Amino acid sequence: MSLTPADVQPLLVSDNLGDRLKGVNLLRQLDPAIAFALIQPLVTDTNERVRYAAVSQLDPLGRQDPDVALVLLRDRLENDPETDVKAAAADVIGGLQLTQAYDDLKQVYHQTSDWLLQLSIIATLGELGEPKGIELLEDALKSENGLVRVSAVSALGELGNSDAVPLLVQLVKDEDWQVRYRLVQALGKFGGEEAKEALKILTEDPMEQVAKEAKENLGSR
């Protein structure tokens, strides 16, 4: 017997946390248009676990009405008291490619001191596909947090904006081998002599994983 909205709705409005979490999970089995309508109140639930689960499901449910999804996600990104929920909102903004929210992501990145939230914002920029994202990614390359820098390198590769190449080639001698490893992967997404010359340098990298990856990238060209 197939699941119906009448089966799920009582769970979503239950006072029991476990019921609400179960209800959010069961929404995956409903028609996306119906599920999107039902999930919206849960995005501002009193419990952070429910909010996180609901926000996370807005990709793909938010595709039913991107304008409504944008309003919901902006609100959680800017106003939710929990970092995990804010980070989930950032992830979904990228997944839905809601480029209108780029300035919101940029503002929150600069306002927060939480590196996990900064990491989520930087990681989503490649998927977001907003060319202006290169501005924020350039800032992130200067972060004191290594994971944020690594994520920025990857996002620049995903973004595919050739203006990123001059920024990336400056990192061929970066002290963090993980940055150099991601750099190889990012440069491999670009054509042109500048990227190729940087990859040649990286084939001589002292870290074996980096050198091997650079050789493979050059060999596939």
C-alpha cells in the first residue's frame, strides 16, 4: 500500500520529536510537489534536528518553486541559531543554483567567525555557478584555515572561470600539500599554457601524490 499525504501529515505536526523526524524522512516517498508544500513549515521547526532535515531536503524539493525555496533558505542562512542549519542552507543554495543568493552567502561568510559555516559557503560556490563567486573565493584563498583554502581551490576549479587560473598558479609552491593536490585537480579543468606550465612544475612536487596526479593530468591532455 503506497504512502499518502494523510499518512505523513499527522507525524509532521506531532509534539513528539521522533515522529516529526520520521515524517520529514517519509516525505521522500511522496509526490515532490506535495512534499514541498508539506515540508515548508518544518524549515522553522522549534527543534534544530528537524530544521536541519527539512532544509537539507529542499534540494531537490525546492525545484518545485525556486522563488519560495530562495526565501526559505535565505531566512535560515541569515537567522537560524544553529550553524549546522545555516551550513545546510548554504549547501542547498548551491545545489539549487540560486545565484540570486550569492550576495547573502558573501555577507554571511564575512560576518561569521565559524569556520565550519565559512567552509560550507566556500564549498557551495563552485556548484552555485555564479561568476562573481571568484571574488569571495579569492578571499578564501587567504584564509588562516587550511580546509577553507583547500575548499576554495576546488571551488575555483568547479566554477570554471578562466580568470581563476592566475590566482591558482600562485599556489604551486604552497606549503600545504593538500592545497597543492587540489590545485592539480583544479588546474586540470582548464586549458591554456599557464595552467599547463603550472602542472609541469607540480609533476616535480616533493609529495608523491601531488606529482603523480599532475603527471596524470598532463598525460590526459
